[in-house]
Amino acid sequence: MSADRQLRRQNGMIAGVCGGLGAFFGISPFWFRLLFVILLLPGGFPGLLPYILFWIIVPRRRF
């Protein structure tokens, strides 16, 4: 696996989780942000828990 294909948090709006996921999968971070917002609608927990877990588990990008 090349260095540019590793899952890393990017500089982003809150924690860089969506930016990192977007870079890893090669799509716009907007779609991940939209997914997390949609998951927040039924009470918050379904969207907040995975986001926090990604924030804790996925390392920050080194410059």
C-alpha cells in the first residue's frame, strides 16, 4: 500500500475524519459529511459514535 493510499485524518472542518475518508476512497469529503449528518438525524448516536471512533482510531496525517 502506498503512502498516499493510507487512511489518515486530513485538515478539515472539525477533526479531519471526512477529509481523510474522502482522500482514501478518492471521492469528495462532502459525501462523507452528508452521510454523518444523515446518521445524526435519528437521535445523534448512530452518526456521532462512528465519527468519534474514527477520530480516535485514525491517525493524523504527517506533513
